[in-house]
Amino acid sequence: MEKTYNPSAIESTWYKTWEENGYFAPSGSGTPYSIMIPPPNVTGSLHMGHAFQDSIMDALTRYKRMRGNNTLWQVGTDHAGIATQMLVERKVMAEEGKTRHDYGRDAFTKKIWEWKAESGGNITRQLRRLGASVDWDTERFTMDDGFYKAVQEVFIRLYEDDLIYRGKRLVNWDPKLHTAISDLEVENKDKQGHMWHLRYPLADGQKTGEGKDYIVVATTRPETMLGDTGVAVNAEDPRYKDLIGKDIVLPLVGRRIPIVADEHADMEKGTGCVKITPAHDFNDNEVGKRCNLPMINIMTLNGDICDEGQGFNIDGSLNNDIDTTIPEQFRGLERFAARKAIVAAFDEAGLLEEVKDHALVVPYGDRSGVVIEPLLTDQWFVHTAPLAEPAIKAVENGDIQFVPKQYENMYFSWMRDIQDWCISRQLWWGHRIPAWYDNEGKVYVARTEVEAREKHGLGADVELRQDDDVLDTWFSSGLWTFGTLGWPEQTERLKTFHPTDVLVTGFDIIFFWAARMIMMTMHFMKDEDGKPQVPFKNIYVHGLIRDEKGDKMSKSKGNVLDPLDMIDGIDLESLVTKRCGNMMQPQLAAKIEKNTRKAYADGIAPHGTDALRYTLYSLASTGRDINWDMKRLDGYRSFCNKIWNASRYVLQNTVSEETLEAAGGKTVEITEAMKADCGVGNDDVELTLADRWIISKLQRVEAQVAKNIDDFRLDHASQNLYDFIWNEYCAWYLELSKPVLWDDNAPEARKRGTRQTLVRVLEAIMRIAHPFMPYITEEIWQQIKPLAGVEGETIMTSAYPVADESKIDVQAEEDIEWLKGFISGIRNIRAEMNIGPSKPLDVILRNTSEEDLRRLEDNSTFLTSLAKLTNLTALKEGEEAPMSATQLVGEMEVLVPMAGLIDKDKEIARLNREVEKLVKEVARFEGKLSNEKFVGKAPAAVIEKEKAKLEDARAALGKMEEQLSAIKAL
């Protein structure tokens, strides 16, 4: 092995080897185990969320592969309708000065396919960098031919089952992109705005209970009043209940609209009166349904005011009886310009009661960056209530388990109040809806135009045109678990790997993806008895990674982390350029640059894939939010280095002097003699107490890690393994091996037993750790496996260690804990009394039991070697001890006589200086926390940090004063 751990030198080589040898593909034997990767956008690049999620899936897949399962981790990408179309539109405009309309639909779609062929594989290349052991041979794309066939089939069957319909409904409309978007594509932002209080005159001389001839409504969107069709009040409100059923005259418009009773009007909130605009507000739309109010659309697809409103009944059918007039002065105005004009008109008419500052949440399109408008448009919908019933039961009866279980409540809450799902998008890139229209507007759903004509007996004289809309990408990804396996064909892959075993997802898309996959799958996939199949047996819900302060990662904040930067490292200037290079807004770029320079003054050091992955596993708790911690990443880079150095120690100490001498003083490759030195083919071995202890502890960690992986607690599993490797194998066992291996008088059988244990435990550690740290474990395993008597081409397909309870040695564990306590006690005394680690000590023991004396006798070699002792004496009962530093090991006292060990005067002077320094430190923190200006302005987290520093300084001062008193008493 190389002297220094260099992750970049081993990672690319091993991944290429694994992929070329087909190790990622299903083995064809064993119990099937499958995971479907949540398909990343083909336009995307790997971000921390991807890295987190994919690391979890890879650990589960590698673990199951090593357990002998027939594993499939299905890989693929999503065509990402809006994102991809926007990307190529910008590219064409920048390079050719053309829009998609200059090309036309077919030619522009061809341009997208060309871009996909050239640049669409970026994220899959990054997946390889992360070590993802996906089955690349069966990679899928949501627009490939086979998947397109599945999407068409699902649409047609749902339509034939009366579960898909076309209707005029309220949707999130993006006025810039001219398409409906899902709730997930809406970014809600906190903004400071206004609440306008407007007077609505009562009709027919009516008066309120307060004697007013008007009521006051409050709104944050005055422009929508042009489409008001009612005003809601609470039926119990004494101010207005006598007005229910009466009319008001809509200001500026002159239309009479009714006052209706509805619980949406809160007597305690605002004025108690709510204007109802069913065509431009989701809450108002629900009131409109309950109160049978008509709808008036007042906006164009651009978000401008129409010349004439459009009237509809609440079911979406045309309503030609309602007055839809829009005053001339507002026609054609952009919506926010219309807002100003309408407020001015109210003010001029004396109908503007007041304007208040108001904090509100404004919906923005995450791609377009413009304010989203609730708008009535013709769209395709899935009638979801019938699909939701079996999907709810599947979770209720345990066919699908949520991990953690509390996320069931979130799922049930949404599913039991489910709304119909808008599945159409006004884009060119995507699965075009398989529906054709004649000149009368009649719709014919079929796979092709030819099929539509044959199916409905339409002659060549009937002109047909295909629907221009495409399907929402969530619709196609809803088929992911079975569409990727060849459905609607009943392929062997489908029969073998469906249902899948686990879905790994964030809580934020339980509704958008997980629930819809369950509904779709259970409708289309049935077992041999006709029972609906679930898409997956478990849903492992992980938290979302935020920055170190707990803030959501966002490009505008400049706190986004690229996992590849964590792996490969990046200097500060390159990092700044990367984050700000494509910024169109100079002020934003300057802000991001400032944040970047402040947070990463030295750039980001290279850490390697294994360190990044292990950090992610350590964060895989059941919480909703996970704060990223660069210190943890640094710590796990050190952990990798620790493993590397431990492995080098093992390899350097597994050769007997005889073998080394026979090889001419150096070894180039592992020989049969070296294997025999490690007990391979040689049963003449003697195990020491330390050997029996580490073998016993190995069984326990094997059981702990396996259980925690099975329970989806990768944070616990990674911690179990870390503690064993760092705190037991490296910190203690390697040290305990030295007195045996370096003792010229030790029997060869005992040395052979220790070498065997060193090698076999390390080899097992590599297999336990492989799902978490694939690269370093493969590299070391290849070196160590011959010495451990293990065969196999790759650690990936070697057996995952299984605990053997017969090897658990409780007595050895208790004896070593006693030994560790003894040695730690001596080390603590050295540290407290400033005694050098190599200075030999005389030690006196007091209050020893028979068990203590037995352990002293059995382990004298370990104790004298590791604790650097010259003499070890047990006091008899009643015998006095000299002035000593003391540590307890159980009830036994370990005493180190101080006389002659230290220069008393020099030590007192040194400790006095330390005490003086700590007194000043305590005073500084106390002064800071008593400063009212600091406490009043500093964030709570900063204050808590300062309090913690004060407590640490006080504790250190107390300890130092104790040491000073002890030295003075000598």
C-alpha cells in the first residue's frame, strides 16, 4: 500500500473496474431486492440532496448484494419538461437569436433531442463519481420509446375507466411560460405588501347593523375585484347576517353580486367580509362551489386584463347569462398596472377605506421567477378519489410501511382530502397527450390518429388535430416502478423485481411522487390473484440538507454546496467564479461572492467520495431538517486516513522474521509463507486476551450494524462502525498487538494468533464498511484478502459478515475493559501532572480484589508495556502510601507516587500561569455576557455559544486549581 491515503488515485480506477465487469447488474440468484432511483432531471447536476439520497440507496443496495440478494438498483433520468425546454430555448436564443416558434414544434423538439444526446448525461457521470452501483445496462429515460408506450397506455386506460377527463378548472398558471405548473414548482416567498380595504355599496338601499350603506372588504389583490361574483360573511356574524341573500353593487363595474354565508369568512379576522373571485383564487373557488357562484375570468394567458370577461358556471360550463363587462379604462392593462389603476379609481370614487402594510406569502414560478396567477384554463385531470381508496388501505394494513412511521399522518392527511390532479402542461417537450379533436371540438383518445379514426369510424373527410398539450412529468414518473421494468409487457424483469423493496425520498415529495406512484401502480399492477400490487414495501423518508446555519440552500444566498467540490476540492477563486460566473445581476453576484469568501476563506479541501458519503450517513437521522457540518466532513476524512494507516500497520506486521529473512529482507508480493504466518493453513495458533476481546467485539458490531441498516438507521450503523474501528480496533487492539508481536520471547503460535486476528478482523471490517465506503474498502480488501484466506474478485460480491454468538467472550470483554481503565488512569495522571508519556513510573495499587490481582498477573506484559511501568506493587491492608496522584479502576485505586517525578517549584509556577490565564478568560466571557448591548443585539445562538465558552473556561479553571493544590501538597 502507498504510504499516504490518496482517494482520487483509487476511486476512478475502481469504479471503471466494477462497471466494466458487470458487478452492478442483478446476479440472477437469491431473493430479489430492488430499488428505483428517483429519476433526476436530465438537465440537472448533482446537488447535496442527490448525493444524500443516492448514498443511502447505494448503501442499501451494496449491503443486500453482499447478503446474497439478486439486487437491482434501477437507474434513469426524467425528461424535466419545463426545465429542459427552457434550457434549450435559452441556448438557441444565445447561439442563433431564434425562438422555438421560429423553429416550429417538430424541429424544436428535434433540437432538444440533439441537446440530450450531447449534454444530457452530465448527472449520470456525476452519479458514477459518487460510487453509485446502479445497473447502467438497463438505464431508462422517461421519453424513451418503451416508457413512452407505457405512458400512453396508462393515459388511455384511465380515460376508458372514466378516471381522466378534460375540464375548465383553476390551476397555478405561469404567465411567462404560458403553462400550468404543479404546487412543487411554486416557490412561496415572504413579502411585504399591502392590504387594501375597499367599500362595496349595498344594493336597494340596504343598511348594515351599524347603519352603513356599504360593507368593507379587504384584499391583497385589488385587480381581481373585476371578477368578483359574491361577498361572503359568516352566518353567525350579527353585523351582516341580516344581509345574507341581499346584493351589493360591484364598484367600478356596476354588476350586482350576492352576499352569501360561508365559514371562509372569519368574524374575528379583518372586516368579516370576504370578496369572492372564484376564477382567480383557490379558496374563493371552494366558496364558489359551496355557494354555487358563477366564475368570471378577467385575465389573458399573459396575466393582462381581458377586453371582455368570460363567464362560466362553477362546473366549468359556459355561462352566457352573467354580465362579464370590464370597464374600458382597465382593458389590456398588465395585472400589476391594473392594480394601481383600480386602487386609484376606488380612491377617486371615495371608496378606498384605508391601506395597511401587510406581510404576505406570494407564489412565484421556480423556473420563470414571475408571480403565479390562479387561472381558469382547459386542462386534463385525473379523478383521484377512486384511486386513493386502495392506496390509503395499503398503508393502513401495512403493505406499505413508512420509515419513520409518523410520515403516515402526512400521507393520510393529503390522501383523505385529495383533489383531482391536473396532468396537462402547455409545453412542446414531453409526452404529447394522445387525444385528437375534430372541428366541432369532440375529443377522440387513441394511441395514434389512425387508431382514432378506426376506433370511432371517422372517414378521411373528418379533419383531426392532436392535442397540443403534454403530460406533467409527475404523471410519467408515477409509472416509474413498473414502466422501467417493461410494462405493459409482462417481462421477466417485471415479474422478478416488482414490487420494489424501498423508495428513498424526501418528505417534500410524498404527495407529488410517492402517493401518485402508489395510486398508479395499484390500479395497473395486479398479482396472480388479481390483488393490486404496491410499488414498494417501504418508504424511507429522509430529511432535507440545509447549510450549517440551518438555512435552505439556495443559489441566491450563495450557500449551495456541490458534492463534487467536497470530493475533489476547489480553490477559493474557482469557487467564486463557479458560483457567480453566470450571474446576470451584479448585485446578487456581489452578495454571493461576499458570502463565499467569508464562508470558505481557503476554498474547499479535497476529501474523497468515501469521506463525503460517511458524513452523509452520519446525518441520516429521522429529523426533517439536517444541518450540513464541514467539521464532520473533515473528521471523516481523518477517519479514512486512520483506516488506511491501520491497514498499513497490519500489512507491515504480518510477516515473521523467518519469512522476511527468507525473502531477502523485503516482501514484494504475498507468498504462501506469509499466509502461513497469519494462520492460513496452519492451526497452530494461540489467541491472547486482546485477540479474544476484539473478536468478541467484532461479533457485536456486526450484529449492531446489520440491524441498524435493516431498520434504515444508517446514522446509527455508521456510528457503530466508527466507534468500533476508531475507539476499539485502532485505539486499543493495534496497541495491544505490539507487546506480542515485538516480544522476542513470545511463542510463535501466540504471534501467529495475533497476526491472524489483526488480518481477519481488518478483512471483516472492510466488508462491514463497504456499503458505506466502497472505494477504500475495495482497495484495502484486495491487499488483505490473501492473508485472511479469503477468495473472490471483488469485495462487492463477497459475503456480508454475520455475527457468530459463539465467539462472544464476555470474560475477555470485562478483562479488557479493566485493562483499558487501568491504562487510561495512568495516562490521565501523566496528563494532569505534566509527566512525559515515555517516563517510566512506579505504581502502587490499593484496595485490590482477587479478580484485580488475577488480571494483574495475566496482563502484566500489556500493562508494563503500554503504561510504561517499571514497578507494580499492591499494598497490603493497613499499609500507608506516599503522596500520590490517584485514579479509580472500579473500586481499586491506582496510585502514582509524585516524589522525584516532577520539579515541584517549576510545576507550581507553570500551573499558576495557567490559572492566571484562565481567570482572565473567565472574566472576559463574563464581561461580554453582562454587556446589555451585546446581549440585546446578538442572535440567541451566538449568546448560547458564548455561555458554553464561559462554562468550559470555568471548568478548566476549576480543574487547574485542583492540580495546583495537589502539587502544593507534595
